Amino acid sequence: MSIDTAKGVLGDATVAELEAGLRGTVVRPDDADYDRARTVWNAAHDKHPALIVRCAGTADVMRAVEFARSQDLLVAVRGGAHSIAGFSTCDDGIVIDLSPMKGAIVDPVRRRVIAQTGLTWGDLDHETQAFGLAVTGGLVSSTGIAGFTLGGGVGWLLRRHGLASDNVTAAEVVTADGRVVRADPQENAELFWALRGGGGNFGVVTSLEYQLHPVGPQVLAGLIVYPLEQARQVVTGWRELTGGMPDELTTLVNLTTAPPLPFLPPEVHGTRIVVLAGMYAGDPAAGEAAVGPLRTLGTPLADLMGPMPYIGMQSLLDPLWTAGAHNYFTSAFIEPSDAALDAVLRHHLTTPTPASELHLHHLGGAFARVPADSTAFSQRDPSVLCNVITRSPDATGFDRSVAWARAAREEIARHGRGTMYVNFTGDAAEDKVRAAYPDAVHERLVRVKDTYDPTNLFRLNQNIRPSNAA
């Protein structure tokens, strides 16, 4: 259905009736702010929805879902709108935009927060850090809390407090039939299991309740930068150190290209480098002993590891990840054998753009202690997550960059079980879904899908197709 056809089928009166039942607003293709409203962070996805419903609250979401179902419209659900794989927008369908829904209620006594799903991690951290509390959030603060959490949620608190999804204690969900249900360990327990790692397959999540933890306001965190010629010794040295790291310390290796930042020597700008990034989620003084060995893996070009505000670390990478570029992210869970690290280092030497990177996230700790069957995110055994990221300022050469990322991921994944992180699968494809979920987990997710979305209304995601789907 084209936009013009959709407009003809829906009709002005039909859309006006929808809008009359909302507290929020409807954006149509002819509206002056349509282009702004349809744009997502990842410019690789340039879509033209027939309608965008900017929801003011749960009642608006219910109305939008009912309308989409009655008009047989393709549904995209948008929170933070990073849209790495393009799921938060569509051509010709309806975008249910949650971004106006930014309420947060913090209970500092119970250490809980009820957060509406239009919030970004920058928004939520602002609210919880007022009480010295936090939950595992994204590495870029403009990331929306909902998509990040529903797919797992890897961040700086992972080894100390687990994934973002591990800390969800309840969710409010608008299901495909327009009902509002609560999912928690007692009520709709199977849905609660599925939401923690199963993505946006089962409804529109309008709020999430998280368990919070004392964090900050000051933490020991930052970056240590090494030159390319020391890459092998740094990466293998880091691998050896991970075996004895305390849970409070979460680190990653970023194989990247040096941006023109003042703390780096000018002759390094534009060259390939190795960055060790990390955060110690405990007493910063105690963290000095933990991060000390990271400083001696080679001769650093720069050492920016030190005390800083937690929200400073959460937003440290923001200037490098602004909206409007073309992005493609993929991933593989691996074990960091010599052969695996060889593959990662080889692909670092062929990155197609300065913003193309390979990340090695150290897992373990609290992440690994969660029983594999307690959430839909069941891949708790791997010790490293490798993310392969490519980013171009525009479409020029982007296809070549995507081909590089796919090839790198394919080779690197051979050093694991072929599995991947559902938030970074790159593409919407059946093989990617099956790589994100073991067979038994996938079968259980299908049963939940059959219960809450048997017609696959919510299919713009790493889709768990219901059993009766064609």
C-alpha cells in the first residue's frame, strides 16, 4: 500500500476520528513536521509511514493499536528511535511513537523506578542519579530504554548488576487485542519471561519497572588509548586480566580509528588505535587497584581513566554517535582464543570508514550467574561479546561497509557457537533470530507469541512468528 493509497483507504474522517480519541497527536504526510517526525537516528532507514501517532500515554497506545488492527496497517513501535535494524519506522504503515511518554517515578526506599518507555538512558539516569541509584543502561545516552532492555541490554554495570532486562521487575504491555496487561513474576509470568530478552514481539511496552542499585554519583571510569602496533599485546594482555577482574569492573576493547580529539597526539589522528574502556562500579579508591594493570599493557597514548560522574561515563561516547549517519551493527558471542583474536585484529586492519569498529565486551560476573532458563536471554556462558559496527556519514559506499561488517562477523563467529546478541543482529531475517535463541527458548517464545499476538501484528522486530504464521 502506497502512502497515497493508504490516505485514500483511511480517509480524512477516519484519521480525524482516531485523533479525536487521543491526548497526543497524529502526524500525516502532508503535515509540516512530517519529515522531522518520521526521521530516526539511523539514517540508513529512510521510511515514509502513512501515519505517526505521538502517544501521550497508555490510553493513546491502546487507541493506536486498535486503529492499526482495524485498518490492517503495518505497525512500527518507536521509543528512542535509534532503529539500528530499522524496526521503529516503516513505509505506508503506522508508527506508534512513544517518545512523548517520559514519566519516571523513583522509589529510593525500595530502590525501584517505574519508567515510561519514551525515556532515553540519559533521561532515566538523570532521574535515578538524583538518589545515587542506577540500573544497567546503554553506552550512548540517547538510546531508548525500551528496545535496549527488551533485547537484553549490555552496559557498564553488566558484570556488577547484570543486563538491563535482568533488573526488570514488572512491565505494562498493550497487547495486540488492545488490552493492557501487567507482566511480573506472578501475573502473566510467561510474558514476563519472554519480555526479558525476547524483544518487542508481544505487544507495546508502555512502562518498565526496574530494580535500582547504589551507583555513583562518582565512579572510576574512562578510556586508555594504545597505538596500533601494540594491539596484539594489549588485546591478549586484556584477555589474561579478565580472568581475575572483580565483578565491579566491566571493560571492553574498542578497535577503532583515532578521532581528532585534543587529548591525542595530532600525528595519531586518523590512524587505527586500540581503546580500553571500563567502569568500576564501586568505591573509586578501591577501583584503582583493579584498573591499574590495564595501564601497563603497553605504552598508552592517553590515559583518561579516573574519577568521574556516573552520568559523565554514560554520555562519554555521545559526541561520536550523533544522529544522521548510516549505521549497521552485528555481533557474535565468542571465546577469545588466539585464533579469535587474530580474526578480530585482521578485520580491524580493513575497516572501511573511520567510524567502523570492533568491540570486545567482557561478560561474566552477575550476567553469567543468572540461570539460563529464567529469562528469554539465555546465552549466559560466553565470556566475550564481539560487536562489529560500521558507520558512514551518508549512503556513499555504505553497501561496501555493510559487506565488510557481515564478512567480519561471519569469520569471528566461527570462534564461538555461531550465536549473536539480539539487539545487534543487523538484519531482520529468520537465520538471525535463530542465531539469537537456542531451539528450546525459541519454541517457548513461539508459545508466548501464540498467546499474546497470534496474528503477528507486532512483526517489525527480530520476529518470533506465531505457529499459525505462513
